[in-house]
Amino acid sequence: MRAERIFAKIALVVMFGLLLGAPVFAQDEAPGWNDLSDTQRQVLQQFANDFDSFDAERRERLAAGAERWSGMSREQRAAARDRFQSWRELPDSQKDRIRERYREFRSLSPDERARIRDNFDRFNRLPADRRQQLRDRFRQMTPEQRQRVRDRMRDRARTQQRKRQNTDRPR
């Protein structure tokens, strides 16, 4: 159960990354209620009276989220509802930590973000028992040991990146 909650939290962070990541509107001005498509207005109906009073960033996020929502299958929508419910049940302190981690993630270089996503995908492709073994081993480490592991992984990734860059250069 604990592993499922951890995975749900990670999935939630990824979902927020998608929600906050790419506004649907490229123009400088955020969309107003009347600028939304019929589908977006239907999804965002509960905000109809207040939408135009929201700040530009929030309107862009809501419009992008409504666009994605309308493209989701029934199963994807159910999963998104479950993740949102999990988010709502988290204590505020934990939500703040997740938001801070997301801000840190967004401040990384595109290469570093891609590396983290690749590692996350690789971890999720492992068999469930192997993932649990790795989680247990990590939990049993001291904070110093954990940091050494992170540093080694970061150094290894940088070394691999340098090797790739060197092989990509014309001679």
C-alpha cells in the first residue's frame, strides 16, 4: 500500500508538471472565457463566472488542462480523478514539499530533466519485487549514504552525457 501511495505521489507530480508545463495559448494575452473552445468551456463550466478574473497563468493552465481532459479516455479520466483525490488528501506540508520539488525540477536543464524522466521510466519498467527491493535498500540508508548515491548517479550521467557529446561532434 505504501509503495502505491509513493507511486501515486510521483504520478501526481508528473501530472502537475503536465498541467503547469505548456500553456495552450502562444500569444502574450491569456485567454478569456469567450476565447475558449466550446469543449473547454464545457469542462470549465464551474469557473464560468470567475474565469476572466483569474490571473493569466491560471487561465492558461486551466485552458490547457481542459484541452487535455477532453482528449482523455474514460480510463484516463478516472485515473486523473484518483490522482487528484490523493493530492487533496495530502497534508499541506507535503503538498508544499511536492510543489518545491517541482519548482526545482523545472529549474533544471532540459538534459537533466530528460535524464530524470528516463531514470523514472527505467525504474517503472523493473519488476515490482525489484522496485520494492530498491526502495527498501534506499530507506535503510543514512542521509549521507543516500546523498553519495545521488552524487554517484549524477556524476555517471554527466560522464555519459560528455561521452555522447564527444561522439556527436564532427571531426
